[in-house]
Amino acid sequence: MDKIRLACLFCDREDFDGVSKLPSDWFAVDEVQTYEESIREAELSDTKISVFDWYTHLGVCPECQQAELLPTELSA
């Protein structure tokens, strides 16, 4: 299986870059690009990719679930 480069929607943590499986405590994880696409160099003329899009999967880490999502649910 290819490496998973998991990033959080809310924070800039990189400790899940290169894991072999998705952690069960992350929320709403979606695959956004392949591993090959994530390591491809961005060219100036390429508007489809950004040098900041290094991840293959994007979701919400457990810490941001507590800080960003749960306060919204509690106030509803």
C-alpha cells in the first residue's frame, strides 16, 4: 500500500506524514490526491496543484475536533 500523508484541516501538524494506515480517532478523512501527486514538484504554470498540497488525505485531528468542532455542537 502507498504511504498516507495525512493533514488536518485546522492545524499544521505533520506527524502523520508517511503513515501506513489511517488513525481511527481522526474525523471526516477524505483522500484528496495520490501519493505520486503529493510528491510531484509544482511548476509555475501548473494551476491545479500548490506547493502546500503535500498531503494525500485531509481530515480533522482529535485535538482540533475538541477545539473546533465540539464547541459548535455544544452551543447548538
